[in-house]
Amino acid sequence: MSGWIHAREIVEEQSVSGAVDEYSKQYARFDKVYLALTWLLARRCHNLPGRRPREVDGVQYYLYKMQGDPMADTPDIVILYTFNDQQVNIIAVEAQECDENSE
């Protein structure tokens, strides 16, 4: 369980903080899902299933999609981030109505 003990600091770009505020107004449970997602990123950003790395100018960027749940009224959330041993830097976040047909 040592992998869960080390938690990186979550750092959001200013535009991300604004988007989180807007999505929290738009989607009833966005704030709870986003909090859970950042908790997970802080502990498992290096080992999430489905994460998609891409290198640009020597920087490794990761795109992660958390599928929403229509029964729980939670949106799909996509996060673009980078990380190192101390921090997860959230570059962008996008939320949209849950696509019941996506996998």
C-alpha cells in the first residue's frame, strides 16, 4: 500500500480554477467528483488506466478521462496534466454531459 501513502501536491492553472467554479455551478455533483479525481491524481497520476501521454518540447503531458454516471448525475471529466515527484500540475479541465454510450 506504499503507493497510496505518497500524495503529490495538486497545482491548478488559474484557468482551471475558474473552470472548476463554472462547472460546479453547471453540474450538481461536479465539485465532489472533481475532488475525488484530484485525490486520485495526487496518489496515482503515474499509474492510471487509460491515461494517454504525449511529449511536447520535452514535457510529458497526460490526458485522462473520467467517465460520468447518468444515474449519479455526474458529468464526464477530462483533465490534461503533467507531474513530477512532488506535484501534479493540472493544465486544463473540461466537463460535459455524461455520454452513456462511451467506454
